[in-house]
Amino acid sequence: MRVGRTRRRCRGRTARRSVPGRSTGHARAGEPRPRAGPRPASPLSQPWPWPAAVASLVQGQLRHSRAKNLGIARAGRSGGVRVRGVKPTDEALAERRARVAKRWELTDEVVVLRAGEPSGWSGTDQHFAFLPHPDVAYLAAVGSPGTTLAYDAAAGEWELFGPRFTPERLVWEQPPTPVGRPLDELEEWLAQRSDRTLIELGAGAMMPDVLPAPAETNDESGSDGTAAEAGELAPGAAALRLSAAVALERMTKDEAELDDIRRAATASTAGFEWVYANAAPGMTERDIQVGMEAQFYAAGAPRVAYDSIVASGSHGAYLHYVYAGDDPLRPATRTIEAGDLLLIDAGAQFGGYASDVTRTMVVGADPTDEQQFLWDLVLSAQQQTIDMCRPGAVWKEVHLAAARILGAGLIEMGLLRGDPTELVTEGAVALFFPHGLGHLLGLSVHDITSVPYSREPSDDPVLAKLGPNRVLERGMVTTVEPGIYFIDALLGDPARREKFAESVVWERADELRGFGGIRIEDDVLVTDGDPEVLTAAIAKPLRIG
């Protein structure tokens, strides 16, 4: 289905917008680009500076990260870029398990973590591609279906059990790599410990939605709500506590994990470089997705980290626009027209670890004033908040800083009126930036967000989609992905139009419905020094084709 496109220019603007120290993006990558004249006074000047104030620092970080990651890419070359990984050593896995066991503080319990089994397609004998439960992948670095890791707290010992195939099954399937003891021996191992408390984790474990609050008075019994009592009153509470402890260890990455994330980023680089070299008007979104993902695989990635988002024109306003989301049997795909925005949110996976990258480009034409201004604005918010990703930073504050920068830019563009901080607080900015600034990255693309304790629920329009509100620590990997969108479901909602009648210039906003969206995303490692952008080798062109 072809979706029309409207090209409008900013009212009262005759010159392209330019960020000091950056090219305007009107020429093809690598060619000289003209600069616009001086920028007029802007609400962005104080206290949220335009990128010139941090350009030297941020660009230095990007150059350092780019050089480091290109070195990894070259080290993995075999003809073209092809990444190869090394499984964590037994010593590294033993250290992970020891840290987890220390957090658990168990005495004589028995813990079983199951990798899980393949999920079947509805009504057929086919199965989806299998991935093990991430806690098993973290603690065992293996993950064939059925693989189980067991822990005897009394002995302080771990046992790994892996599947073995019968001769009949080997007629149809190749055998899994043998690991540990045969899975058939697990039942006997558990029977020998049948007098002890068994806690099931991983795939299929039953858990409550929240951890029980300890040390609270029970109004009915008058007793203190100890952890033991809470565990009895809330089935699965012990499992949730132990699972949360594993998640706390998974939050910070060791060198083996970072090695896999870097290799995933290198494979992603190959895919995005193909897009920059080949995307052109007349191609469909599906054409680009297939070509890009082929390069992920050619570079050594065994799979994509998540369903790729390749959204052109107005489709970019859907935050998770994916192929076949409309109709799995007869999916539509849009043909890209000259001047369309093309938003691609995609990443390769390696060793179970994800990369997650978003770039937004104008295809086959110079950007309009609106496209240029909003792209510069989003990049500014990203650069400044990447620099905030340091140990001790509170993620909520990093998110709010991005929202204020975006809000100030929307004021300058004539879409909002008022004070940026107040517009963020009341939720007006969230009409155009309706998601969190980022999320932790690891064995899941949205890492550990399934753990309920990661943040308190919020009715605040700004914080409801924030994601885990953590204090950043050395070794965490987070995405930083600000964006601006013109979403019909929000902009056309009568209740919102009434609520924000004084804050939003609705006539101006309505002119940009159909614009789509702009998002720029990178994967950032928190270090003791400057943040390291793991995906810095992936260029950020404004125009391609």
C-alpha cells in the first residue's frame, strides 16, 4: 500500500538549519556540504545547550569508540566482515555462578533453572526458532532445549544437565552439542534431595507480579511479615527473589559479554552500510529489510536480535512498525518515494547478545527544513544524554534531560508554547516523545525488563514508559534513543487536544501529521571514564540515495 507524503517547510524559515561543528546533511556521505548562516537566539541555548557546547567531548568519544569497534571488525574479517566469538571460559562461568550464589544467600535449598522448550506454531507441528531462558544462557553459556542448570545450596555445587537424543530422533535431527550430565539423570539427582525445598527458575517458573514487602505487620495475625512468612503467603515469591538476584548480576557485563555485544554491533554495521549504499526511491521497505538482514547473516550473526523496524514516510510514527504487522498472511509493504524519511531500528544478535540501533535518513532528496531541524534536534538530545551515561547517574534524570532538550526545540519550531520544564512535567512533550530514552541491553534486547522489581508503576505521562529506573553503574550497557514523532492516535485524540489546548500549537502540529518520526539510537557502555558508544562505527547520514 502506498502512503502519500506531504513536504512542508517551516514557517518564516528560508535557510536550512545547521548545527555548529556538523555538516548540514544535504550532500551524499563523504562530499563537502554547505553551511547555513548564524543560528538566531534560541530557547535551546540555556540551560540545554545546542551540540556545539559538547561537540568536542562527544565527538572525541565517538572517534575513540569507532576506532575500537572497527578494529574488532577487521580482526574478524574473512573476505568481508565476519565475526566469530569465543565461549566464556569455565573460570568466567564459575565466577558468574559464585556471584549469583552469594546474592541468593541460601542454606540447604535446591534450585533448578530450565532453558525451556521450543514454542509451537498454533495448530501445526512446526516450532519457532529456540532461544534459551536468558538466566540459563548467562550462567551456562549453552542453551539447547531442555538444558537444565541445578544448584545444591548445602554443598555449594552446580550441575549442568543436557539433552541426549535417541537413535530414532537422530534420524530426523542433528544432535545437540553434549554438555554436562545427560538430562535423564536430573530426575534421580532431584530424588536424592527430595527432602529439601525446591525452587524452580527459568522457563516455566511461576512468579508473583511483585516481591512481598518484608518486615511489615500483618493486621490479621499481628505478626511481622518476615521473608519466610511472605514466601509461604505468596507462592513463587522465593523464585522471584532469586530471579531478581540473577538480574542484578546480568545488569553489569563482564568482558566475555561485552565481546559478544561488540561482535553483534559489528554485524549490524555491515547491514546498515548496505542500506546506505543501496537504498533508493522505488525500493520497498521489505526490499531494504531483506538486503540489510542478509548482511547481518553474512557477517556471522546467527539471527536478528528482534523484528527489524523498516518504516518509511508516515509509517515512522508507529514506534514498533514491523513487516506483516498488518496481516501475517498477505502483508503489505510501502514503496519509498524521493524525499521520504526512512527510519530503521534493527540489530544483529551474537552469542545470544543483542545490538539495537536506529538511524533515520531522507532518501533520494535534500531534507526539508522540518526534516533537517528535527533531525538536528534529536541528534543534539542524543549526544548530550550519551555524555550523561556515567556511574551514579539516575536514569530518570537522563530521560528528563532529553525530554527538556526536545521540548525546547519544539518551542523553537512553533509546535509548543511555554517553559520546557513545565511542558515536560505536564506531559505535552510526551505527545511527541512518548517512550523512554532507552533500556538496558544484553541477552534480551530489552534486558531484564521482565523482572517486576525493576521499577515502580507510574501514572505520570512522562515516566510511565521510562523503563527500569536505575542508577547507572560501570559495566551497564544501555541504549540512548531519543525521538520525535507525529502520531495520529495522539495528535487526533479529542481529550488530549482539550487538555493541551494552551501548550500545543495544534494548527502547526496538524500540518505535520503524516510526517512520520525521527529516532537515533546507539548502544552505550558505562565506564569509569567517558561513555563508550559500542555502535559508533555505524554512520549517521541524514541523506542517502
